[in-house]
Amino acid sequence: MKPDNDPSPAPFGAFAPNAAQAAILSLAQRTRLKRGAFRPWLSRLVNLLRAGPLDVQYQGASFRFYHQASATERGALFNPDYNIEELDFLRGHTPTGGVFVDAGANVGTYALALARHVGESGKVVAIEPHPVTHARLAFNNAASGYTQVRLVAAAAGASDGVASRTTRGRRFRSQRRWKAGR
């Protein structure tokens, strides 16, 4: 079995929720079970029914959520209105045809929701330095079919440098040096 955060080459839809998982997702999304304290418990239950990620729609985009290891993905999986206040604010301040930059895009829950909003005439720049997370962002973007999203595998910062991050005991370094303000 692959680690929970390992991107899979299987096409989108290969990990669609089975009937039991879909029933749990539906129950959570219709009730207060979608709230934070219940999500880890529901994630474990869904994982018992079939281990691994789930392929679902969220805010009009296609996502492969690795809910077992990510609070963000767990939140979006069980709550269709996850971060809705922030998304509504961003939609209200980003016009159709406009440009949205998501620094620290994670798996794309903001970037891909805004890609749908700005439309084909708009642009979204999604910056994500972590190689595993960036691969998952790229998969989600491809599954959503967005051509207006530019993915950047780099860190962004106020000064020149090289980024490094430790995830589960493994250290990752940015592939590129960056120059501030350029």
C-alpha cells in the first residue's frame, strides 16, 4: 500500500467513493458531523471501508483528497462549505477574467475554486514548493481540466534564499533559488 500522501497515477475517478463511503460523506455534508471535531473520526471510518484517497468534486473542481493525513483535505471532503467565507471574499474581489495568485497553494482548494470563477479568460498562478503536495496540486488541476492555471513549483518569500521543509522526518529543499521582488 502506498503512503497516504503519495500521488497515484490512476486516473481521476479510480478512487470514487464506494456506496458506504458515499453514504457517510452525504450524512456528514448534510449534518453537523461536517464540523471539525468529527472529521478525523469520519476520516478513519471512511478509510476502514476502503483505504486510500477519494476522488470527489469540491467547489466545482475535481480533487483527489488524501484525507487521512491532511486537515485541509479532510475539511473539504466532509464539508462542501469548507472555507466558504474566504472563498466568497476572494471571488468578490477577483473579477471574471481577472488574475488570482495563490502562494502556498497546497492541493488547490483555493486556486482551483478561483480558476472556475475567473474562467478561461482569467489566470491563476498556484505556487506550491513541497514536491509531493505540488504533484497532488498538478493532478487536481489536470483532473479539473483547467488551462488558465499556471503551476509554480517554488517557494515565495521576501528575501533571496533557498527553502527547506521537513515532512514526516524527510527534508525537502526547493529546486530553485528565488530572488525577492522579481
